[in-house]
Amino acid sequence: MTTAEATRRVELAITGMTCASCANRIERKLNRLDGVTASVNYATEKASVEFPVGTTVSELVSTVEAAGYRASPERSGDDHAGELGARVAIAAFLGAPVVVLAMVPAWQFPGWQWFSLALAGVVVWVCGWPFHRAAAVNARHGASTMDTLVSMGVVVAFLWSLYALVFGEAGALGMRHAFSLVPRPSTTGDIYLEVAVGVTVFLLLGRWLEARSKRRAGSALRALLELGAKDVVVLEDGTETRVPVGRLQVGQRFVVRPGERIATDGLVVAGSSAVDRSMVTGESVPEEVRAGDEVVGGTVNAGGRLVVEATGVGQDTQLARMARLVEQAQSGKAGVQRLADRVSAVFVPVVLGLAVLTLAGWLLAGRWSSPSRRR
């Protein structure tokens, strides 16, 4: 048995990834399986996996799901961009008053901070739930991603504001929140609801734009695959029968009438016509074909009646090969992307470490400068 026969290849659609660190973690999990070589592309949300015949696709899917993500051999039809768009719209609508009230003291009516708390709660915990859910999943697996940073920053800003409102000075009905580029040191008199809301809205907006671009890239590939004909008129013993193109076999002859798409790659055995090959070559001028000439599936018969003998069907057609090349190009990783993946693997732990050191520094500075220490 050759190496090619001993291995199989599958493309898995991955859902639930939110940054390059997620792709790195899935890739490591898959590559730990015996004989498995995997490459996970965050941009296309796909995993290209080569695996031995002793391994099943179900095992690969289970490995991905054990890491906290979802996988399937076929792309899910979920409208992720549509869901994110709704979250962005709601978050922006509810978050705008929170930011404006925090930035414009003249508009701060009595109790405005409690009104902002109610709106911010919906934005942070409902609209921003995907960040917190992803952070929790990663934490259960002992990992940290960009969602960890986002969730921690937003939650801390919200919870501190809640503490300042309930137990501090910020809850007073006459409290004013002055806008300043360089804020003065304070204890429990300041709230940061606009920070929690602003971060959530802008990151949701970024995720939505990213999801839209991915959907458009996938639409281009689907449009290429849809160029093929859906049915074909098979010619057998002088009788013409229309059947689904999937039933066409190599060696069978089929009829292409003027204006119809050529069902598959083949050789013209009768008739002459002009064929529009613009979808393959980009040429706007139709090409004349006659008996003995080759034609490509998906091109359009712009002239007379043709009888064609199929030479390639299904995945062996030029159109299918073009689609595979496009998909492989989308699934592959450029050198700069591999570098970015390596950086992202250490970025989050480094940022968390710096945050802990900063907190420790502030606590120590506050302790040694306190009145009790100075006395």
C-alpha cells in the first residue's frame, strides 16, 4: 500500500474560533493524534487534515469538540454574520447613551449613573456574551485567548462600577462624572461603564465585519461551483433523455442546445457552434468548436446544436479542479500568518502577566504611600 493510499484527507469546518490562538490550540490537539497532520486556518474557519486509514473522521471531530469547538465535514449554514449584526445593533443602540452621559456632564440628570448601569448590563452580559462564553470554555481547558483579555477587561470595568455605585460614593443621586483626558486619582467615586460598553461595541463591530468578509469569500467559491449545469440531455440510441448531471458517466454522449451550459468536460462528436468560455479564460469573444474539439463543463453554447462525449465528470472536471485550487489557496497559510500565529500563542499570557505585575505595583505603591505608613 502506498503512502497516498494509506492516508486520507478531509476539510473540516470549524465554528467557535474567535482568534488565532484558538486555531493554534485546535491544530496542536489534532496533530497529537497518531499519523495526523493538520493545518487550521482561522481566516477561513477550516481545518485541512491528513489522517491514516485507521483513524475516522468522527475521531477528528471529537478531538475538536473536546477542545471546546464545533466541527463538521460540511460547512454549517448558520448565519453567524447575521447574529453578530443583531448584537452590534442592539449594543450600539443601548451603549450610545451610556458613553454620551459619561462624556457630557451637562446631560447628567439625577440618577443617570443607575440608568447607565441598567443599559450597560444588557450590553456587557447579553450582547457581549460570546466573549465571556469563549473565555469560560478556554479557561476550562487551561488556555487563554484574546477573548480572555476582552472578557476580563469588560467584566472588571463593569463590576468595579457596580461596586462603586452600591458601596461607594458614585451611587449618590447628585454625582457628576467630569470628562478628563487625564483623570485624577479616586477611590470609589468613579465608574467605568462607558469603558465596558465601548470595548464591547467596538469588538463586536470588528467581529461582525470579519464574519461578513469570510462569508463573502465563501460566497465566491460557492458561485464558482454553481456555474455547472444541474441537468443534462443524454443521447442513447437516438433517444434524448434529460437526467440530473450527477448521473452522467464518462463515455456517455449528451446534447447541448443553443443557450445551454455544457454539462461536463467532453469531446465534440457532432455539430459546430460558438462556445462562450469567458468564465474559464476571461475571453469575451466566443470560441468556434466543431467535431474533435474539446469543451469545458460550465461554459455556454452560444450557437448551434452540439453532441458531446463526456471525458470527465464530477470531481474530474476542470471546473471542479478550479474550485479545489481556490479552496486550497484559502485553506493554506502564508508565512506571515504562521508568524502571527506563533506571536499570538504567547501574546495573551504575556499581557496577563504584565497586568498582574501592574496590579501588584499599584497595590504596593498604595500601601507604602498610605497615611498609616507615612505616620
